Amino acid sequence: MTTLATHFAKELEQLHKDGYVLFKGVLDRGQAAALKEGIRQAFEGKDDNVMMQGPMFERGEIFEALVDHPVISTFIEKVLGPDCQLSSMNGMRTTRNNGVSKWHVDEALFFPLPEGAEIDASIPMPVFLMNALYYLDDVTEDQGPTQVVPGSHRAGRAIRHAEEIGEYKGQGAISILAEAGDCLVFNSQIWHRGARNQSDDPRYVQQVIYRKKFIVPHMTYDINGVYRVPEEIAQRSNPRRRRLMGYSEQVF
């Protein structure tokens, strides 16, 4: 009998070794198209240099359903724990010559290591933040794919926000050439970026970031201290989705 743990055994091993996992076909083409249209509408009237809009779960039930996607949220909970919550949910649009193109880790470097020090490879790195990127287009090199340096989540090294990146233990950057409906899940500490879009077609991605419960959410850029999920969304949500959105009866 296949249990949840054994079902994700291979993916968990890859996450801890490489820092990322690409889940294939978690959305069908129709779902991807509907999400893409919703994000396109969110960007109407916005300058081409604006690349994020959110929180997208405020824009309809098709977005709400991604909060507790049966495959992705279950995998996230295996890593972050059953009390994890949403950190942010942004729709992303990358137009020609734009991209989140500087290499970075999300939020902060959580585990800085002295020069030359390494954590034993048999010890999984603690994970505080995880990023899930749902691709809504077939991504080519010209469109500015997500790029990562496999294994770099274990580096413990601060990196400059720069357009170029070196290797980590002999491994250079790779491009994630995904298809519409795929989802890339990664440890926030992996070196990553969104390369510049060199095509004439905007690239649309739905980003969902999850966090350990004790980390402050980033639902908006200015009112995080007082942000609350709209009551009508909370009321129609199942208990798991409510908890992921920040409603929790568990104090400790």
C-alpha cells in the first residue's frame, strides 16, 4: 500500500539534494489558460515594468483552489509541517527585456556558513520558506525561464544580486524548461532567478510561497501587519485552506 510518505519519497530526496522539484502536469491546459487570463486582467493598465500583482486568491475561486492544491500543498506540508501557512500569492508577468534577473535567495540567508565549512550531506537542510511556481505557458529559453543552481541551498553563502553567478561544487546554473501546467517547487535558499524575456510574448506564472507559521507573511508590500483575508473567501474555504491563509485555532 502506497502511503503519502512513500509516494513523495523520490521528490523529498531530490528536494533535499538539489533544492528543487519539478512536478509535471499538476494543472490541465484549461486550468492554466484560465489562470493566465486572470493574471492578464490583473495587469490591465499596468506599466510593462510591473511584474507582480497579488494576492491573487482575491481574484476568484480558481486562484483560491491553488492555495491547497491537492498535490503541491500536500508536498509542501510534508516539508514545512502541517501548520505551515501562506506567505504570498503573486501573479507574475514578464514582458520583453524584463525579468527578475538578478541571482538571489528569497528573503534572507538563513544558514550562513564559515568559508570552507559544509553541512554533512546526510543531514537535510531545515526549510523555512518554499516557493511554488505554476507555469501557465510553455517556457522556452527565449521566454526567460526560471534558472537555479542545483544544490546551492546548502552553500550557506551570501550572493550579490548580480546578473551572473558562479558554480556551486562544480554545478552551474540550469534553466527550467517547463510546460503549461507544470509546477516548480523549491527551497527559498537555492540560488535562483527569472532570466530576461527575449521574446515578444509575455510570460505568465502564478507564484505561491509558503512559510513556517512563525514567519511574517508578505501578502502585500505595505500593510502586512494588518492584512486579513476577505471574510467571504475565508467563509467558503475548507479548514485546510483557511489554515493555509492564516486562520489557525492552534496557539502552540
